[in-house]
Amino acid sequence: MKKQTKKIKNPKGSGRKKLFQEKYHEEIIQTMKKGQGVSFFAAKIGVSKQTIYNWINENVEFKESFEIAQTACQAFWENLALNNAVTAKGNGNQIQYQMSKRFRDDYADSSQINIFNSNNQNVNRSIKDMTREELEAYEKDLLQKLNLESNNEH
């Protein structure tokens, strides 16, 4: 049976053309399902990581396969974290680090906070863009809210 290949053009028109093979749909899912990332898959098939991202951008079906693979990879790491929590075996700090770097949308520490501005509108602000005075005012507001909640509980 002959392998099906599809030529993906180099956007600059120069250099070696990389061949995309239909089998990569399943291979990327199976690779990442084991907790391995895009770099591992790229090395396994002998292309650069950028080539993988180019294929994702140029091929809707491969993009879907990649998204499935990412979900499977995240499930692998979540299962590892759960197993670590239940058995207390493994390096919890390393697992936390891996998850925060691999799955930033779900596990990275947020540097954004929600505050109410002078018009009483909820605004999402980056901590690094706030002045010292704004941060102190935010802290004071939080402490007041915590005190109110604490007093209401008693």
C-alpha cells in the first residue's frame, strides 16, 4: 500500500518542501496521549517544531487532530497529578510546573486581577501594569471585604 502524501508549500518559496503524511493525524494523537509534546513528535518524524505549526495552520483536519492530541496530553498530565495526590508518590512540584507550562490557559498562575474603577465598572488589569498606589488600594479593598465576610460569618 502506497503512503499518501500531501505537499505543503514553504511560504517563502525556498528551501526543502516538507511532506505531510495522512498517518500523522493518528501519530500525533498517540504520541501526545503519552504526555509527550510537539517537540517530541517533531523529532520523532524528523521535522522542526515550526513545520508542525505550519501544518496546523495550513490543514484544518490536522489542526483538529492536534487539538485532540493536546486534550489527550493534558488528560495524561491530569491523571498523573491525580495519581500523585492519591498515592503521594512522585514529584508534585514537577507535575505542577509541567502543567503550568504546558497548559497555560488552565493551570498558569494569573497575573490579572479584576478591580472596580471609579465608575464602579469591573475591569481586568495586569498586576505588572498597576502602580504601587493602585495595588495598595486593591489590597485595602480586599482586606475590607475579607473583614466584612469574616464578621458576617460570626
